[in-house]
Amino acid sequence: MSDVKIEEGVVVAKGSGRDLKADVLRPASQSGPAPGILILPGGGFRNADRAPLTERYGLALANHGYVCVNAEYRVMDEAPWPAQVQDVKAEIRWMRANSADLGIDPDLIVVAGKSAGGLLALVAAGSSHVKEFDGDGGNPGVSSKVAAVVGMSPVSDISERAVDPDFEALFGKNPTAEYVKAANAITYVNKDYPPALFFHGTSDTRVHHSTTMRMYEALEKAGVPVDLHLFAGEDHFFDREPRFSKATTDSIAIFLSRYVPVREAVAAS
């Protein structure tokens, strides 16, 4: 049985006048501040069900010693872009503002996401300077910078979806090229982008793995530490299988141990 403390339905931000909630998972025995991981669900921007995140990611990562915050965000029927990334930034700010209570190191916050949540994680990770994305979800003035980012089958290129009539509620009718560019993760790649880790199945028919490969190549060219794990023949939902969710969470822990290491506590003199 997992030795993890779980607190469900914690209000972490505000969006369109409603509470945005998260489930917080912590190691039961924690000796000091740990890295915190904000994990975002997929759902094609039509839903943002955080429930599956606990079994697939949260429990295993908490057992690895991380404090996990599995959070929701507004979907397209609730608010248009960039409300979704504003929610994510508000959740990062909440984690930093409440770091002492959460038992996390405020300088070691990681954002991770699956599919649509992956796009939000990747955009949030590279756009701390974009004021339009700050929103008013809570804790104004607190930094939304992250120490690393993880994308599982991420939508790193939103170009086709942005002009699809099915996504008109999210991006509006006939969005401009500049508007779409601002929603694309690759737009924010530069040498200061945080270390990144990607997972993708090569038989993914919802989000082609080539888009993740392009993001990987852009980050590598910029000199950013980046790892890419491709699962041959696997589809968009590879992480529903326990063997793949374990491989993914183990790889996340290894990656973070390299680039987001737990800092030694300094004794008071």
C-alpha cells in the first residue's frame, strides 16, 4: 500500500468565478522541503478530469519523494484561450505562495501535463515573461517560473486545432497567425527554457509524435537539457497500462534527480 497522504478537492485558484480544485499527494514521511510537481490532465480542452492522475502518476511520484498537485483548469466551454494557461500559472503561484504548508521547495516546482495539459505545461514553462498569461486567479506578484517541465503525449503544436471549427470556442473564428503562434509551445523555446522531458507513442493517432520530436529538436538546438522517450507502436493512451505508467514515473524521477535535485537543509548556526 502506498505510504502517501492525499488531500482531495483543495481550492488552488479561481477561474470565471468558480473554484479550481486539485488533489494534493505527499510522502507520508518527509524530512524536509521536496520538489513539487503540478500535474495537468488531458481531455482535448473539452474536459479536465484530474481523477486518473492519482493512479497513473501521483501515487508513484509521491512515493519517489515528490509533492504532487493534480489540478484542473477551465475548458473551452467555460472560457476561451488564454484562460487555460492563466489557470496553470495561478496554480504554480499557489504552490509557491503555499510552499511552506505544502512542504515543497519554492525554487523546485515542476509542471507536467498529458495531451492538452501537456501543451499548457509547455507554454507555461516558457512564458513567465508574458503578462497576458498571468490572469487574476490568485497570488498576484508571485513568480510562475518552473524548474523543469514534463510532457506526456503533449500537444506541442496547436496550429491545426486552432483553425478547426470544432475549436472555435477556444480560439475564436479564424484566429490570426500571431494569435496561434502565441499558443504554440515551440514559440517559447530559447536557451533559458527549463529542462524538459517528453514521452510519446509512435502510433498516436490523436497527437502525432513528430510534433514532440520537433519540440525536442528545437530545445536541443537551443542548448536546453531535454530527454525524449518514444514507445514504439503505442497509442495516445499508453499510460493507461501500469507497466508504461511505471516506466514513465520512474523516468520522471530519474530526470528530476538530475536537473531538480533535492537541496540539502542548512543547519542554523
